[in-house]
Amino acid sequence: MNRIRVIIIDDERAARNEMKRLLAPYTELEVVGEAKDAAAAKVQIELHRPDLIFLDIRMPGASGFDLLESLSEVPEVIFMTAYDTYAVQAFDLNALDYLMKPVREERFTRAIEKALNKIKVADRRVFIRDGNKCYFIEVGKLRLIESAGNYVCLYFEDKKVLMKHSLSQLEEKFGLFRINRTQLVNTDYIQHVYPPVNGRIKITLHTGEQLELSDRQSVKFRNSGRF
């Protein structure tokens, strides 16, 4: 098995060094980068595409949460912080784990064991904030995104989440199919495709939504071989 690529993100050099010391015995893990702030971390993540990051939440400038929101693809995350007020929020995010500083070795061992088991079956994920709520979402579970005024609404599982993004930004970020001016669809969720009426195709998703493609996107959909 390929070694698991790790990046350490913490504004304190001593904390980064301590994390490298703790990681040293785990030969299946390889530290491929480190960063002291969110801007440098984003560069490292895009360059090395790590499987796992150790992430401090409170850093000068952008926070760890801000960093995750800026990424097009989010690796597994183990949060690290000296502030236990973040603990509940981190677990609500479905983070892999949460380590309090100073990190105890036995606690670190449990976090690494969890990471090794999880990364073997990990899917591509993104990080989304909706007000005070945050989510790690597997891209494959996003079925529909649609414009909602100055926001977009994301549908996944039984949830409906608003984000202040443009539809074009998310089309590029998630790779979903644009069916018209206001909606993106995950084609894996299409249950039925109806013959065109006046040049326009209608579809039904597994979850029951009935949607209509624009004239231009109906042509693109047919030419893609999906119909």
C-alpha cells in the first residue's frame, strides 16, 4: 500500500515539531509538508494532495475552518487546538478526530488508528459552511444544486444547505452537470429520462425531484451519450 501523505498545519513551530516526533514511529505515514498559516497550507495541500492533515483551528489570519472552506477537495482532518470550546463543533463537522494540546501519546495513537482505518475507504469530500453549521460532504452524495437569489441551495441526503456562492463556481468545483441556467445535477441520481418535448428533456431523480433541461443543455445532454 502507498504511504499515507500527511501535512501539519499549525502556527507554532514547536507544535509542528512535536507532531512530527509523534508521527515518526508510523512508517506508513509520510509527512510531505507543513505550514504555519492557512495561505501557506492551501499551497501545500494543492501541491501534495495529502490524505490526512493535522489542522490547528485558531491561527493568525484565516482560521482552520476558513482553510477547509477554500479547498476544492478536503482530505481527512484531525483538528488540533488548545481551546476545548471548539470540540463539539469539530465533532459536529464529522471530523476524523480532535486532539487537545498538549497532545498525549496514547490519545494520539487512537487518532492514528482511526485515520488508518478511515483513509482506506475515503471518498472525495468538500467542506461547506451554512451559517454556524459546517459539513464535510462526500461529493457523490450531492444530488442537486440550484440558485436561490444571492445564494445557492445544495441538496444531499435529507439536508438542504444554503451557501453564498455562484452556481458557476460550484459547477467547476463539484463537476456536476448544468441542466439549465439555475440548476446543477449529479447524473448518478437520474432515475428516468423522458423523451424531448419541444426540444427539451425532462428528468426525474431517485429522490423524486422532476426537473427540466434547457434547450441548449438538452442538446448537450443527448450528445454526451447519457440519453
